[in-house]
Amino acid sequence: MAKTIVVLGVTGTQGGSVATEFLSQGWNVKGITRNTTSATATALASQGIELISADVDKPSSFTTVFRGAHVIFAMTDFWQPFFASFAELSQKSDRATGEHAYGVEVTRGKTIVDAAAKVLEEDGTLERFIWSSLPPMKKLSGGKYTYIYHFDAKAEVADYIRDKQPKLWERTSLLNMGFYTSNMIKYGGLMGVAKDKETGGYMMKKPGKNTAFHPLVVTSDTGKFTDLLVRTAPGKNLLACNGMTDYASFIKLWSEVTGVPCEVIEVSVEDCDKAAPGGIGREAGESTACSSEFGWGQREGTLVLPWEIDPNLKLTSLREYFESEDWEAFFAK
């Protein structure tokens, strides 16, 4: 009899990959989304994924959905409440939007956790709870970096599972997704590859040293990382990445694939803040600066890399990712 996985955020970047990966393995896949009639949801349903509408702001809606699940892939979206409130709150202070989104994400995360813990206690079916987390950057930096709300919110929920729901924690593993490779396209004007209006050449501005190593992840492999956590013992704190590399080498590889020269320029967090005021530039800038200076927890021995769990795990290489993108469309913008 096929096992069941419940995937939150099934129409998103992470959830969609998890759903299709487990569907390909013969699992019953239940995908949670607010809008079951969107184009993305309809496409997933056509593949055989059962779509269920649930509202993360309504705790009661999750208890029924989770019942009978062997695995729950749980995540929350920091950026939805951030951008929904940005126009209003960014006028108050450069922290207001981040603090608001932080509060919303923590509340939603606890709602999901409590529902999963309740179902585990009642039917005992749940074997693995995967929380899409991120490291506590404020703590790791000793309080130096305090604007990285989208990391710290997820970390607080992980602490909540450990401290308040110990039985669920016994079946939990954490999935920490590295910096998305796709962000170099999506956020070209801020932290990605962008065209210099004066020289016509391409550049990527990044805080921190160009020689600092960062975890870079191809999001289409989220399902593989989740599968790795499901088929191994709980208690893992996985740094999900397709490679640990510095941005100078990353861009050199990009140039090899595209044939387009690109320069990585070291900038300050303040430069990022000026480029995108209201908190978003500082949030993004501090994320990279903190990663450059303090890492993600590797030095403290709190994280494990995918190939340390399974040396034979087949992941998309960074070169393969670059080769898969439509760069003609990117350059045409």
C-alpha cells in the first residue's frame, strides 16, 4: 500500500519539486494550496496530485488534512506578507516590514507544527516531519546581523518544535535551502547579474569577500533533498545545496557557459540598502554578508551536507543548471 506525503506550498518552488519527486516514486501526494484552480495547481492535478485547499491562518483546516500522512513537508512563505505590506510599512521604518513578516511567518509555522503534533498524538501514523528551515543568522553572528528576518523566523519555528513539541521533534528533520541559483536572474538589479548602463558589460554585486564560500542550490532538486531526509533517520539538519563555492568561481562558470564576461563587484550592506531602501536591500545584503563572514552553521558542526549522508546522491551540477536556463531571453530583457 502506497504511503502518503502531504506537501505544503505545492504550487511553489520547493513544494512543486517535492510533490513531483514523490509522485514519481509511487507515493500518494496531497498538495496544499490556497488556490486549487490556478494554472500551476491544475497542471499538478493533471499529473495525479490530490489538491486540497487549506488556509495557514486557520489552524483547524490542517488537522484533517494531515491525518493519515506518513510524511509532511512543511514550509511557510516569508515574502508573501513582506511584499503585501511593504508599501505601507516601509514608510514607517526600515525594520517594520521585516518585523511584520517575521511575526506572520512564526505564527503560521507554529500553527502547522501544532496541527502536525496533534495528529501524531492521535493516530501515530506520521513517520517524518520535514521543516523547511534556515539557520539563525542573528545568533550565529553574535548579534552583528539583525535584519535577516526570513532566516531567523524559520529558525524560531525549528526551536519551537524542539522545545514545545518534543514528540514531533523526534520525527523531524530540517531542510535548509541554500542561496537559490535562480536568484541571479530574478533579482538582477539588486544581487544578481545585471547590465552596467555605463559600460554595457555585465556585473554582479555582492557583499562580502568574493573568495568566501556559500551554499548554492538548484531548487528543482528540492524533492531529492527531501527524499534523502525521508529515507534516513530523523534528526538531520541538512544544508541543501548543489555546491559550496565562491561567487567569483560561480560567475566564471556562468561566463564559460554563456560566453559573456561578468565581473563580481564587492559592495557593502549599506550599498544594498541604498539600492533597495525600506529594508529589503539590507535584508538581502546582510544575508550574503553574514554567510560570507559566519557561514550557515557548518563551523559549529550543526549542519550536514547532502553528500555526507549519501555520497552517491545524484544532484544537478551548477554547470548543468546554467546550461538549462534560457539565457537568450535573459539577455534580451
